[in-house]
Amino acid sequence: MKKFLYITDQDEYTDHSFIGPLFEKYLQDHFEVNIVYFSEFKAEFEKKDEKRFILPIAAKTKVIKELKNANIDIGSYSYIVVRNSSEILKDVLSNSRAYDYKVGYRLSFPKRRAKIQADKANNKSNFFKDLNNTLATYSETKLINQCDLFLPTSRQMHEEYFKDVNIKTYICPPALDPEILHDNIQHEGSEKRFFYAGTLDKLREFETVLEAFDSLNTKDWTLTISTKDPKYTKEVIDSFDNLKERVKIQNAKTKEELLNLIAKADIGVSILPDIPLFNTSTPVKIMDYYASAVPCIMTNNANNSEIFEEDKDAWFCEFSKKAIKEKLEYILDLPKDEVAQVGLNGQERLLAVRNYKRIAADLAHQLNIL
């Protein structure tokens, strides 16, 4: 069996909800897979188990050398794929001829662009930051074009941020693990229970969504927010007149804890501003909602509409207080069994088109024909 090495940009203890199912689980059916994570606290190489290696963060620019010094046979790998880091990619490419492996580059989320957009939202942007981003994009594109395979999260991400990448491309999106689905826990109450998982910040403009909830005339609903900053979230909620009694704040520490909270909800919320950063990928939270067959109200963009059908397996909404309020009112008027059916339809749709087991098989095929 051929060997595959995936070099992440992630800490060993962060949530690996994408890396785990695809690379640690299903790709193992096709290749012998090893995965490299990094640590700020370890000073030397550690073999965590038969699949996972841990390197000190200082080794990011010399990964191949560090692995070789740890007696890892680099020449035994047929494929090495790098996640998100151009500095790691540069090192991997510079050694590819010596060890005769194929190189892939995985772009899961345009983090540098997210930082630029966040700076603009917080009035911290300037000419030099924009110039540095342009230069960095040029350099990154040049590196990617030296690879054998490019793996962006979506076609839109490729077109928006890396239109000058001209190598073979395989779209590698977030998906559902068909072996880890949660039953949706239907409650007896008449209210509709909404759920939002994620960050509240100026870039996401979630206050627009809250304004729509605040303006609803009916009180037959609740909204649960799971966020890493519950203190700030409470301050935001307290600034609204009608939300204090209707909004519950949670801080799920693990993916399992989050999925258990979602399973008790009726409708997931994933409404984001109409900007390329959010329009070029499907948020992982949408996959989390549908893992429990919880239907989602989401941004009306090309990426989402390629997957879901309005009113059948999701609800689309423009990003404005008026549009969001109208869509919320429409959902609140629906019978609960119709809402639940939309969630089941969406889960079935994702299992057909966004299934980690199928993606792993397809990715293995793409690699084998390089």
C-alpha cells in the first residue's frame, strides 16, 4: 500500500473535525497515512501513535529535515500534502526531487484574507498591509503551481483567491462522516429552538441577525449561542430589549459537547455577510447542524445553492435585518414536523454529495492518476 503524509498547520490538541474523518479514518482504506501536527510545548519529535507525529513549532520551516533526523523514511512516501502553510510547502517542494514524492497543497480557509477583512472591519487596515497581502498571494500562487495537486475547499475559493493557479485541482470540501450521525432530539414545547455556533465579531456582523430576532413580534422561540467568548456575547445580548429572556449562552468545549447541544435544537443559524470570504466555502457549522438532521437558515450564495434546495433541505436568506426577520417569521409559522423533514432532507442530500468516505475514495483516485 502506498504511503501518504499530511502535514497540517495545526496544534496537536485543536479540533480536528475535518482532518480526523477524512485523513485519519477514511483515507486509511486507500493509503498508509501519517499526519504531522505541531506543538508549542514540545522541544523534539514525538511519535504519538502509528498515525500521528508531533513536531515542535520551531520546526515548521524544516519539516523534512526534522522528520529525517527522527528516522522517518521520507523516501517511502508517494504523496505529501501540506495544509495552509506556504512556509511548510516551500520546504516540502525543495525536497521533492530528492525523495521522489508528489506534492499537494490543501487550502482549507483563506486565513490571511480573513485577517485582512477583520482588520478592515475594525478600521486597522492600511496600504502596506494590503500590499503585503498582494505580494504574499503572488508568492503563494507561484509555490502552488509547482505542486502536483491543489486542494481548495470550493470552486469559488479557487476562482476568487487563486485564479492564477493552473495545476490540476481537486475540490476538497467539509462534509459529513456517515458513521457519526446524531439523532435529533424532538422536544415537547411549542417554541422553535434556534442554535448558532461560532464567533460574534464585527466581521460576521452577527448583531444584524440579533436585531432581526429582537424585532420578532412572537415570543414562541429561543436562541442558543455556543461561543468561545461567552462574556462578550452576554454583553451584546444585554444591549437588546427582547433577547435577554430568549437567548441562552453556552461554551461547548469539545466537538461532542457541541453536537449534543445542536441535537436538541430545531433550526441551525448560519447567516453571514455577503462577502467573498464567507461566500467561497460552506461553514463547518452547517455540517455540524445536519449531522443531527437540524435544518439550517443560511446565506443565499452560489456555494450554498449548489448543495441545497430552498425550502426542501434548507432556507436561504439575504443578509439584512428585514430579510432575516421575514425568513424567521416564515420558519416560525411552519409546523414542527415540516421543519424536522427539512433537516432530514438536508442530511440525506449531504450524505449523497458531501460524504467523507466518498471524498476519500475520490481523492485517492485523483492521487493515484497523478
